[in-house]
Amino acid sequence: MTDDLLARHRCVLPDWLALYYEEPLEITHGEGRHVWDSDGNRYLDFFGGILTTMTAHALPEVTKAVAEQAGRIIHSSTLYLDRQMVELAERVAQLSGIPDARVFFTTSGTEANDTALLLATTYRRANTVLAMRNSYHGRSFGAVGITGNRGWSPTSLSPLQTLYVHGGVRTRGPYASLGDEEFIAACVDDLEDLLGHTRPPAALIAEPVQGVGGFTSPPDGLYAAFREVLRAHGVLWISDEVQTGWGRTGDHFWGWQAHARSGPPDIVTFAKGIGNGMAIGGVIARAEIMNCLDANSISTFGGTQVTMAAGLANLTYLLEHDLQGNARRVGGLLIERLRAAAARVPAVREVRGRGLMIGVELAKPGTDRADPQAASAVLEEARRGGLLIGKGGGHNTSALRIAPPLSLTVAEAEEGAAILERALRSLP
């Protein structure tokens, strides 16, 4: 049956629509931190639909909220008052830390980032944008134009002029050998030099932890140091929290809070986990920025009743069950377990991350040369062992991405680590 579905997929869907595994699987249902395929195989899910199933598969509180709302009305558009949208916006605005915050809901992180770019360029009356090397911000024409990862940027054409800044990757590049303070100082010097050679940009957009880039991040405090320079030039700071938001890093609710001495960003974007699988994205900005548009606009499917009901139920569950704290505790155990396992595998260059956002980068043993073939081999072997993980990285997709639902238990973390250790040790 899967072979037939794969053939049908290839006949009607784009060649560039990526599928994992030499023999792609169809996931039919899930519960908690597990999913099942159409052949009845059970897997421990350490990727959560690309970090989207944030709390758990088939979480009763969310499925109940969706079913009850669907039984009343599913959608009416933003042309009408929407109680669920207002209630979720109130909660998100309060959690954002942005003063006098306004929230606009979209259907994806891509759309959220596009909206943030529209706001920033309109507010600043400039179309130059600063972005980080190795970054990823979505698949739209505008978002691709600011993506600093060659593997996810199919065209150099763009409505924006994009300039790329150092700092998103701590252990590669010209400053990798420096200590953290020296690394930050060198990146700030680079930013100041760049700003001296160009017209003032509209904004810097940055992921606190680069998701598709392989869960890389700078030392804490880098974006606070950047913020001081940006403020002097009137440049906005956009924090792309599509993957880091809602407590996934454990230490903080938002990724930007690791750089908090400068206060919150001007604009925050979010998506993925807030809907626990439902299509929700959004933008948070202070009122003067959000209200700078002088033309009519709506969001046909952004903020629809059924997705907002899911978001409210999911956010409530996350906060009431302290899933951020669980990500810190269980994620800390998991990363240390993986580091201990990786110490015995020459192909592992680095285990990095925080909370339940962990990257394992593979390289040719004894070198820094990326090894995407090894990453693919481990992905396949982990699946055979009953574990689903992801891939990423700016050097030919050589990093394994581990991001389970935030309700992961200690026993499940140990089980997944054991499977992954066996997969890593299977490398020649």
C-alpha cells in the first residue's frame, strides 16, 4: 500500500517536496510521544512533525477543543469578531514581553516572517534587511530571499536587499576559535563595519537557535550586543521564534530571553508548536509598528475559530503542566546522555543545544568536513530501531535534529537515546 501511495505522490506532487527515508513511511495515528505507520510499526517520535506537535500527539485537551469548536463553527474570517482570536492574542501579547503589543495571526511561520518583513520595511521605509548566515525563515519569495542556507534557497532573486551577518554558528567560521566574549566582540565589530558601508537597513531578523541550520546558536548575549548597535542606527530587531518559542529551550519561554539585557525585540514571529499540529503562525509587535500599514488587509485563514481554540487549549496545557520546566529537566538529561554516547563515536563532531532542541553534527572522523551520508545512514538506522528524528545543518545537512514533544518522560528520553546511540555506533 505504501509503494502505491509513493508512486501516486510522485505523479502529482513536486519533485522538490522532500520525503524522509529510502522507503518513505505514512504516519496514520499517534498518541503521546509515539506514532504508528500504515504497516503497524510503532515509533518514538523525536521530531514532532518538525517541532509542531509541541505537547503530545492526540492530546485530549486539544482534540476536545477542536471537536467542540468544529461542531459550532470552523471559520468566518477576520472580517467578523472572533472571541477565540481575541483571547489567544491577549495571552500571547502578555507572554511576549513587548510593551503595548499587538498580535496578527497567520497560518505558518513563513507567512509570519513575510508579515514581519512587510512591517519592518514599511515602518523604516527601507528594503535592506540583515540576516544571519546559516539561517532559514521560510519558503515564500520574500522569506527565501533572507535565508542564509544554500540548501533551502532555490533562487537569488528577491524583493529585498539582504546582507548576511556573522554569529549564528558558534563552532564554525572565522571566529570559531575565540572565547565567547571575544566571539561576541568580533561579531559586533563585523556588524558595525557592515553598517558603515550600507544605507541603514530596516531590520535584523535572527533565529535565537537556528532550526533548519542544525540547532546552532551563538553565545548568550550576542543579540543583546547587536541590539545596542542596531538601536544607534534605528534598525529593528526581529526574533524568529517559529522553532524556539513556547519554552522549548527549557531555560526560557522565548529564545530571545537568552539575550535579554537589551529588552524584548521590536517584532517576534511564531508558529509551529502553538497549535500542536493546527496551522497557526503569527507576529507580535508594539502598536506603532503593527499599525504602520496604511492599506486594508485581512487574514482569510489566520485566526480562524477552530485553530484558535486549539491554540488556547494547547497553551493552557503547556503552562499548567510546566512543560518548559520539563524541557529543561528531561532535555538536560537527554543531552548529557547523548554527549556521553557520542564520545565513543568518532564521526560525531558536536552535540549541542538546550532543552528539547538538540543537534548532533556528524563529520568525517578526524576532520571538520561535513558528512551528510553519515547523517542519512543514522536517520535510517534510527528508524529501523523505532525512533524518528530529523536532519538539518548548513553544511550539506550533516546534523541530526532532536526535538520531541515537550511532555517527553525520562524513560522515553533514555529509550530514544539508547536507540540513537546504537544507530551512531553502526557507522563504519
